[in-house]
Amino acid sequence: MCRDCAEDVQESFFLHVAPVDVNDLPEHRKQYNFDNLDFRFNDRGGRWFRSAEQCVALRELPDYDFTAIRTGQFLGNEDGSYIHLWVGEIRFDE
């Protein structure tokens, strides 16, 4: 039996995409060298799927070549800082 994913998706997710060419980024993101596609799980369709006892979220990626995708979940602190609960990265330039 699959376990309930409700606890796993309560906190916000971050999704950062680093382009091959920084000029592909929106103007307001160029200074950071990555696109910020953060999301709340329920805001991205409000549905989750159980597959092989894992929860899955779908997020459309930008239409440009990228060198890396970094993702994870975070908690925001009252002072504006963040605590990362987990982080994963895939690099395409190595």
C-alpha cells in the first residue's frame, strides 16, 4: 500500500534552472544567472499521483538550453532567510 504524501508536500518547492546563455533569462532574473520557478505543490494543479510509492509533481521547464536544474524544498524564516529541507541538482555541462 502506498503511503500518504500529504506531509511530504506541505512545504514550498524551489526549482532553479541555469541557462546556457544568460540572455535567455527574463530581464529581472539575469543578475541571478538562473530562472526561479518555485512553486507550492497544490498550486501546480492541486493533484498528486502515486507511482511506485512516490509522489510526483509536474512543472513545465523554459524553452531554452540549460546547464543545470536545482530543486528541493524550503522553509522561510521570519527574518527572510531560508532553511533547505532537501536539495538535488542535475548538471548537464559536465
